[in-house]
Amino acid sequence: MKRVSCDVIQDLIPLYVEDMLSEDSRKLVKAHLDECEECRAYLNELQETSTLPPEIDITLFRKIQTNLQKKKWQAIVLATIITLFIGTLTIVFMTAPEYFPYSEEVVAVNEASNELVLVNFSDKVAGYNLNSYPGENGTGSVYHLTTWSTTWHELVDTEEITPIVLNPNEEQVEAVYYYQANGEADQLIYGNEQHPSGGAFTLPRLSLAYLSVLAGIAFIICVGMMFAVRSNRTYLERVTKITFLPLSYLFAQLIVTGWNTSTYSIVRDLTVILLVSILLYGIFWIGMKWVNSHLIE
Ligand SMILES: [Zn+2]
């Protein structure tokens, strides 16, 4: 009878150690232990072999769990950013303007019977840009026009551009020039030549070139700082994070405009460049965290 009882008690002892028994069972085990040397020895042996107290076990487990969750989130965020990045690049290339050199099939200027000057676009044209300024003899306006196509327009949105009226209030139209975007002089497509001595050139705006020079200088300064703090891991990490700001910008600009930074659509280009830089920086940031968490282990 006593042997059977000892087996039962020894089955219960691990639970007794963990304090997971009901009150009655605990009393039963306690009463038995007071009388039974063999089961007391078993209890001692069990307490000695359990190396870690249970509460430390749990903290360690939680730590590992948090760490795993962190890594999971990092992976999710990284995948999201990369997806956004690829999506943005696709949109950037789909909507990048490809300027048309002048051709009568692309754009035609016509006079309507009622003094209005109409511009008609071919269905290949995805967008246009029109600027005007007062003519030299002060009686009317001079217009500068350019048109472009996009892959998006060719493949997806094939909607035609509605003709525009240059002078809705019957103003005098001195001349309309077409900007060729290929380095050649602007082409007079309507009215009287305003620059008899030589062709007019619409100059691409150079703001992006200035920005890339600024970013380049910032990058060089940052690299110098990285070199200066290279022995301090914490500082080096901080400076690296700053260094990647101008670097992301430079990469984004290279991706969006290529080596030629001249632009005729600065708002679009700058918006797109900033968007791509933010995404690139996000990839860098998560990538750095990921590398760090793997190196530290
Ligand atoms: Zn016993």
C-alpha cells in the first residue's frame, strides 16, 4: 500500500514544486513527505536539478518572443517599403514625359473664323505645357508650347487632349513657338518671328542640378564625419543614418532623371524624387536595424 502511494506522490511532486496543486492534493503530498524519507529525497533531488527558477525562465522566454515579433515586424515593414518602391518606380517610368520634336502631325495651330487661335493635339500627346509672355512690340502675347507622350498614355489612358484656345478673349497672338527638347532652337509654328537674329531657346531649369550639388556636398561632409567618429560605434551609427539622407536623395534623383538633371517639369520631378528618396531611406533604415539585430546575436 505504501509503495503505490509513493508512486502517486512522486508523480505529484513536480507539480508540488511548481506550486500547481490544489489545496487538498498539496496537503496530501505534504503529509506524506513528513513521514516518507524516500519521497523527501526525491523532492530534494528534483529541486537541485531544476537549474533555473521558473520566473527567470519566463522572462527569457518573453525576451525571445519579443525579439521574434520585432523581427517579424521588421520583415513586414521592409517588404511593404520595397513593394511601394517598386510600385513608385513603375509609375515614375510609366508617366515620365518623352518630349515630341515639332511635327505638324503632333500639334497644329489653326485660326478659327472668329479670330480665335486653336491648338489641336494628336492622340499620341499625353500632356502639354504652355507659357506665355508679352510680345516685343507690346501688342500681343508670345506663346511657348511643348508636348510629350508617356508609356502610361500609350498603354493605358489613351484619352485625347481637347483642343485649346490660346486667346479666349480675342487677344492678339504674336507668335507660337514649339519647344523641341532636343537642343535645337524653338520652332516658330504660328505668327511672326520674334527673334529675327537667331532662334530662341527655352532653357531647361537647372534647380535639380543645384540640389544634387548640395546633396553631394552634404554627403561628402557626412562621410568625413563618419571617418572622424569611426571608433565610437554609437556615434558612427548616428552619423551613418544622417549620411544616408543626402545619399538617398542622390540615388533617387539618378533613378528619376538619370545623369541629365535638366527638367521642364520641376514640380513633378521633385515630388517623385522626394518620394523615391523617402522610400530608399526607409529601406536603408530597416535594413540597418535588421543587420544590427543579426550582428548583435
Ligand atoms: Zn513516499
